[in-house]
Amino acid sequence: MFYSVYRLGWLIRFISHSVISGFTTASAIVIGLSQIKYFLGYNVTRSSKIIPLIESIIAGADQVGFLVSP
């Protein structure tokens, strides 16, 4: 919003496509991993880092309880 208010959107032209793509992909991975606790049905340790989050998901794999509606 800051960029649109001050009309600084043209600055995005100086950021390479690879940087934008990498940032978007990393954001999607972090969001996906943080939402997996709802899919698997058990608590996952909250972390802003990917490695501890993945370790928590793997460590709790024996607790998976899918919710199935009748």
C-alpha cells in the first residue's frame, strides 16, 4: 500500500523475476507448512523457520488423525 500511495510501483522493475519468484515460492511453502496442522489433525510447533517446522511435522507423524465426517 505504501508503494501505491507514493506511486513507487515502478521500483519493482529493478527487482529480477527470479527474486520475485523465489520470494513468492518461499512464502507459499511457509504458509502451507503452517496450515498442515489442520490437515493432519495434531499440534505442530510454531516456528518462523522451516527446518524446526518440518521436524515437528515428522516427529508427530504417529499422531495423524484425519477428520472424516459421517
